[in-house]
Amino acid sequence: MYWRLLTPLVILWGSIYQRLNSGCSCDAVVSHTGACDRLDPEDKNDLPLSMRLSSENTSAYVQGRNRLPLEILKQGLTIVWST
């Protein structure tokens, strides 16, 4: 097992970001990863996420979204819409 740059928490953040910003592309999410630099307390890396991403390619984000269990996404979006 290895640590992915785009953790499930970051993928969830990106999905919520896309939902709240209608018409937001995957490119926009990847470009705004600086907003979640210290989002994941389990990430022990010294460099923030935005500095570790070497590319603005969206394939890792899209693959992460496809791996994220639907139930986690539903729960995350339910919390956002209930506040």
C-alpha cells in the first residue's frame, strides 16, 4: 500500500467544490488544490499538496473519483447540503 497525493478526503473536497461551483471542470479542481493543502491531518509530508503535484493533468483526480465509494460521496454531499 502507498500514500496517494489525492487522498479520498481530497477527492471528496474536489467533488464538493465541483458541485458548489456549477460548470466547474476537473481542470479547475486540480488548479485549486492549494485550498486543501492541509486538509488531511493524516498527511505527514512536509511539503503541501499543491507543491507536490508536478502536473495539472486531471487523470489522477478522475481516477480517484472513480475509486471513491459512492456511499462516501453521498454522505459528504448530504452534509454539505444540510448546512
